[in-house]
Amino acid sequence: MLASSALVMLMVPGLAFFYGGMVRAKSVLNMMMMSFLALAIVPVVWFLWGYSLTFGDDVGGGLIGGFDLLGLRGISQSSLTGTIPTYVFVIFQMLFGIVTVALISGAVADRVKFVAWVVFVPVWMTAVYFPVAHWVFAFDTDGAEGGWIANRLGALDLAGGLAVEITAGGAALALALVVGRRVGWRKEPMRPHNLPSVLLGAGLLWFGWYGFNAGSALAAGNLAGLALINTTGAGAAAMLGWLAVEVVRDKKGTSFGAASGAIAGLVAVTPSCGTISPLGSILLGLVAGSVCAYAIGLKYRFGFDDSLDVVGVHLVGGLVGTILIGLLATRTNVEALGFGSPGLFYGGGLDQLGRQVVAAVVVLAYSFTVTYVIGTAIDRTIGFRVSEEDEMTGIDQVEHLETAYDHTGSSPGGPHLG
């Protein structure tokens, strides 16, 4: 679990490189700083009240945890969650929250005030992530009641298709609508400025995803092994599926498409990695890669500027992975997990499929609605986006007094710039 926690932590700089390479050169530092800021803010609110609201004894009919663990009180070196030290569990789950809110930033790249993001992160974590994580991850124990999705509805989500991917995707759509389109969107080219950085970030994310999914087993056992192999199969197949769409549509496969496809597959397998078979992970990856390759075009059809395709990859990929559990979950894996029903293709009927759809729809609706309210409140008070002039100048220079690349250089015989 220590190793898995370290792997998940690496996903944060991995996401920063992935997103940073996708934006224009004048915005890369701001984009990366939005991820790093989440790494600074979330641990503080998690220790103070987030862990309690997520894993404390339920006080609202499966809707929210209580205040019994505020400030991590009552937890000591000898405390255990299952068979692992509770302190390790606290950090592992905290890192999921960091990744989730950092994902949202990609939808509003190039145009958001840094101070607005500083306000948004703790408010959104408190109002959206902590309740949803309680619904999905907090199971009933002898001493405490947990969330309604995990314990009452019985939807399956091993590593966060609901709590991470759909929650972030719904929030990204809401925030993109509140903040509005970038200046020149659909009229000017806004291509990724550094594709090697995108590939590096995708590789780091894939590396970290092993800790994300396999670590969610909370033990180095059979479930972790299944999650590990399914994560590999889905990521690989989704990359091939995305590239196949590009070749059919555009006659060429791109490095950007390969990176995006791999991420789409990893997103889709996050909820299902503990319930489907290795062959099922390949099928899931092919579906997710091809569907997400087409889904990124939805923003042009409906006119919302989701800068880095958070909706097309994370929301759509999360929906695909969460709902297809109702088709692909095997009887053996579900029985080993100890709850839930097999998928339709394995003789389980429509029961589990219905549960997965209900959970996905409710989480999406909740995240979208609450995020829209939070975003609107921030926009009408301190303002969420920079001015048009500052956006054109470059958000790095305006918000951070820095630029990612120094193009001044020095001429032969000229002054040395130390």
C-alpha cells in the first residue's frame, strides 16, 4: 500500500505534464500549477475534515460521513483499516481526491484566474467529492455505517469510475459552461505545444494507474493481480481502438491519439478492473478507445469549450466503464469480491446493469449541478476568468510573472545570462 500510494502520487505530476503539453506555450505553467496546487490544498482539507466526511460514521442516510474523525482524531499508529495501518489508508484515499479535482482543470485551461482556482478546490472537494466518495467508497463496518451506493444500491466500482472519473467529468462540463469559451476558439489553431510532454505525462499516468487500481484491493493478493492485468489490457486495447478510428477517419494515426486512447482505456477500466476478465478488459478497452475518439467531437457539436477533452475522455470513458460492468462482470470475480451480481453476458440478467446506470446518472447529475452552482458563485463574486487582454497576452505571464520557455538567449560575444 505504501508503494501504491507513491504510484498514485506520481499521477499528479504525470497529469501536469500531460495537460501542460496539450496547451499553448503561453499557458503551460498555469496549467501545471493547477495540478500542483491541488497537491498542496487537498491534504490540508482532507486531514482537517475531508477524511471524516468521507469515512466517518454516516449521519445522513448514506449521504455523508459525520464529524467523529475531524482532524484525524481517534486514529493512532496502532489503528488498522482492514489489515493495513489506517494512516496509510488515509494517504492512499487522499491522493484519489487530489487527482480528481486536478482532472477538472483541463476543461478550463488558458483562461482561469489562479485565485479563483484556489477558492474552487477546497469548496468543490467539500461539496462534491467528499459526499460522492462517501457514497461509493465507505462500506458498512461493525462500528460505522457507510454510503448508499456501496451498501444500499450495490453498484460496483473498485477504484473510482463513479467517484473520480464521472464526478470529475460532470464537474468539467459544468465549469466549462460557467467560464465560457476561450478567445478565438474554433477560429484560431490551439494545438498542443509539446507532444513529447503529452506522451511523458501519459506514460507516468499509466505507471501510476497500477497503484490506483491494484492498490484499491488494499492487499497484495488475487484481486490486486486481477486489477493489474485488466488495467494493462484495457489501456493497450484502447490505444489501438483510438488509433484505428484515426486511421479510418483521417488516414493517419497520431501520437496525441495514442496518448489519449491509452488514458481513455485506463479511465474505463478503473471501476471494472476487479470484476471483468482479462479478455473482457480488451473488449472494454477497444470500446472505450473508439467511443472516446468520437466523443471528443461533442464539444464542437454542442458549442462548449472543454479545452483538453475532459468530458470526452473522462466523463464518457467513466460512463462506459461503469455501465459495462453490468454486461462484463464475471460470476467468479463477483463472487470473489463478495457482493454484487454477474453481468448480463455471464447470466446475471439486467440487475447489475440497472444498478450501474442508476449510480452513474445520479453521480453525474449531482456533480454537474453542484459544480455549476459553485462556479457561478465564484464567477459572480471574485470572477473566474482573466480578462480578454490577459488571455491574449498569456496567462503564465499575467498570473505567475513567469514563462515556461526563455526564448531571449544570448548572441555570440554578448552578455552571459546566468
